[in-house]
Amino acid sequence: MTLQVPEPIPVEVADDPAPLRPPPEAELVEAGRLTMGQLAQAHRDRLETGKHVLDIIVERGWVSAEEVAELREAYGIQTPPPPAVEAVPDPVAAPPAVTCVSVAIRLTNGDLITAGEADDSDKASALALAVVADLTSGTGEWPFFSGRYINPETIVSVDLLPEA
């Protein structure tokens, strides 16, 4: 019995491959318009909803729709079609109970700055860990949450607050 060596499969290689480019949301982080915690939350939302990260960033109000439209154009990303019209819910059926948990940064002056929201305590805990990691990154720069730069010396805690 003799073994036959298979012929190698020819591979076509492009003469001028396109350079690798980071995703558009990376530009927002580098420009200080989006924090790593917010980006992490947007990616978690993407996994849950299937929406594009850029759409989630706009929905949450972290970046303006105009900035995202410019990024889409620069990266050649098509604007998603408008969502399909949903059927009218049955008025007799009870709406599903949704528990929303906010992640807030507590400051020495008592202010609470919302860093994000999740629909259950496990997801809120994961978000809180991402916020703490962002706050303790040690870059020497003040973190940016909810349209506000925060002096790291004024942070008391990161709280999980159930919605009333």
C-alpha cells in the first residue's frame, strides 16, 4: 500500500491588500468622546439586541448622530434601514416586568453620575466592574461620564441602584 500526497491548494494573494483598520468606535475612544466602560456596555447591548455598536452609542446619547454619520461615511458603513413597524400589543395581556438597575458614580459632594443601565442585577454588576476598571485605569486623565469629567479624588463609590 502506498500513500499519496495530496496536491497543495493554490492560494490567491492580493498584490495590494487593504490595510487593517480599527473599528470606528475606537476613534471615538481615542478622541475622548467615549469611555472604555461605555464601549463595553455598548458591546454587551450589541450581543443582547443585535444592533450595531454605533447605533447603541447614539441611542444612549453618548455621541451625537451627526458624529456617527460622519464616522459611517469615513468608514464606508451603510446606514441601517429603519426598524420594521411592530405589531400593536394585545391590551389584555400584561406587559412583561422589567427590572432596570442603574450604575452610578457617587462623589464626595453627594452627586450621583449615571454611568449606565442594565436590565438585571447580573448585567449591572458586570457594567459596574467595567466602570471601576475605567475609573482605576491609572492613565492620569479624568474619566468622562454623562457629559462630565470627574476628578478621580472625588469618587466615593460605584453604586447599583434599582429603578423605582
